[in-house]
Amino acid sequence: MAELGSKGVTAGKIASNVQKKLTRAQEKVLQKLGKADETKDEQFEQCVQNFNKQLSEGTRLQKDLRTYLASVKAMHEASKKLTECLQEVYEPDWPGRDDTNKIAENNDLLWTDFHQKLVDQALLTMDTYLGQFPDIKSRIAKRGRKLVDYDSARHHFEALQTAKKKDETKIAKAEEELVKAQKVFEEMNVDLQEELPSLWNSRVGFYVNTFQSIAGLEENFHKEMSKLNQNLHDVLLGLDKQYSGNAFPVKAQPSDSTPAKANKSPSPPPDGSPITSPETKTVNHELEPSTLEAPGASIPKSPSQPAEAAHAGAEAAGSEAAAGDEASKTEADSGSSSLPAVVVETFPATVNGTVEGGASSERADMPPGFLFKVQAMHDYTATDSDELQLKAGDVVLVIPFENPEEQDEGWLMGVKESDWIQRKELDQCRGVFPENFTERVQ
């Protein structure tokens, strides 16, 4: 009998719930069709909008905080592996071995403590903060259902009152159901009207406390980590001092930007062409027979040797004027003493049996001290007032530096051929440029 009674109660409750759902569905349809009025509370609806926004922001913050903690964990593992590598390569007989082990141990403890404090003071607090939202969300949904029940009871009671044939018993029962539905709805509504604004206002203090905790933990962590890094630096500095004689210098590679004359090393051309080697630079400064002057002119081997080359040329010319074949021998001897890597021979040109100074006439149109011609293979943008602006294809007449000590490695002095032909003003047209942006053509 007890089981039958229990089953009867359960069946009756299920039937009641089904009836409520049908009644609510019918009431919503009537409200949407405009055949029944709907009770609205604009103030509560605004509170619900704020609640949904607050829940969305909190959920995103929780997600990002978990991502941040995962990154801290990954950084901890990476730092741990790096310190383990240092311990492996640090030989036992090197000074500071025990100090490096201690630093590695403290490093690991510091990362672990930082991660754990973030979990305790930020993530768990975040979880507690969001833990109150599901219950309130379900109560908001239940309040909505009770509001529909209240509207349905109200409409039913009004319909019975306005009916042509009134049934007092039904009216009394409908009024009783209306009062009951109104009471249930108002109790839930009052509670939510108090809780939702309070919850909305609490977000400011929560955000402040959360981010203050994270910022404070990060600050302390970086302070302690900075001390460990300074200790490690001191240990490695002591190691460097003891083995400084065996250290290998590490030189910075030139950048891909415009060449800096301060480091005396121009950067490579834009297309990645290899920088001209020192051997190639020496060959580029050697003189071709077709561009040599007639006897008596001086041709320097390179911009850094104008005075020496001029002296050698003058000596050779004087010897040739004094004694024919013997002058050639004297010139060779003087050349070997001043320019041991270059042998200069001159060949006077003849036209209709007459000796003409062809090379001399050609160089008469060149700037003083002209050495050779080069052609720009790449564009070069000048970065200083004493540099030449080059475009691919420009021909440059190379001349020696006035002061050889001012010449930086990989840089040449010259004037663009077009500027020289138009102006013939060396002081205003000349400038320096990187040699590896050009190719010798004469």
C-alpha cells in the first residue's frame, strides 16, 4: 500500500508539472500573438543584462588566467632545462661549481613558488567568484517561469470574472491560485532585485584585487630572479677572469642596413652579394696597362699610398730621361722597393708613325689623382653628408683620399662621372662610398 501511495504521489507530481509546462507554453503563445498582456520589469531586465555581461567577462578572465598559468609552467620547464644544461657543461674543476648548483636549485624553487601563489591568490579566487553565477542564473530562469505562471493565473481569473455566466466557486479557486502564484513570484523577484545589483557592483573590487595580486607576485618574482641572475653573472665573470687567456672573442655580424663608417666595415649589397674579400680589394687597386699614363705621370697603387706612388713615378720618369735602357732598369728597381706587388710598364701610342700621349690625353679630362673607374651594381642611399648617393649603373671616378689615414677599410673616395663632366668641381662633387656596392670597369 505504501508503494502504491508513493507511486501515486509521483505520478500526480509528474502530471502537475506537465500541466504547468503546457499552461506556460500556451501563455507565451498568447503573449507573442498579442492576445494576452505580459508583465514587464525594465529595471530587472537591466539587472539581467548586467549579470550576463559580468558572467561573460569573468569567464573570459578565468580562461586567460589559466592560459597565463600554463605559460608560466612552460617557462618554468624551459628555465629548468637551461639551468640543467649549464650544470652539465660546467666542469667540476671550474671555480663556482657549487654556486651554480645552488643558483639552479633556487631558480627552480622560485618558479614553483611563483606558480603556486598565482594559483592560490588568483585562480582559486577567480573560481570562487564565478561559482556564485550558476545558482543565480538558475534562479533568474525560475523567476521567469513563475512570472509566466502569475500572468496565466491573472488572465484566468480575469476571464472568469468577465464571463457572462459566472461560477463563484471557480472564481474563488482562480483567485486563490492567483494569490499563491503572485506570492511565489514576488518572493523570488525581491531576492534577485537585491542580489543582482550587489553582485554587479562587486566586480570592481574583485578585478582590483585579482590584478593587484598578480602584479605584486610578478614584482616579487622578478626581484628575486634578478638577484639570482646577478649571482650567476658574478660566478661566470670569475670564471672568465681565470680563463680569459683562452677565451674566444665573439664579433658582431654587420647588419643588412646601410654601412656604418664608424666600424670601418660596409654592409653587404641588398641582393646578398658576398662582401669583397681583402684580396679582391688589392687587385681592384692594381693598374691596368690600358689606363696608365705616359712616362712622367704618377699612378698610386691605392688611395692609402698616393705620396709613395707619386714619388716612385717621379723617380722612374727622371731615370728614363737620363739614360734610356738603363732608366728602365732603374725604374724596375725603384718600383720593387716602393711597390713590390706591382710592375708598371708604359706603352706610348703611335698614330701615322707619330708617338701620341693617348693615355695622358684621356686622363687630362679626369679629376686630379684619378685611379680607375667603377660602376654601381646596387643602389646605395647616403647616410652622411660626405657620402655619395648611388644608383645601379652610375659610373664613379675613383680618386685617392687627401689624408690616407682617413680612409676606412672597404670605402673608396670618388666623384660620379656625370657630375664631373657637368661641373668639374671636385670639392663639391666628391664623396665616399662602399666598395662592395660597385664593380671595377676600368
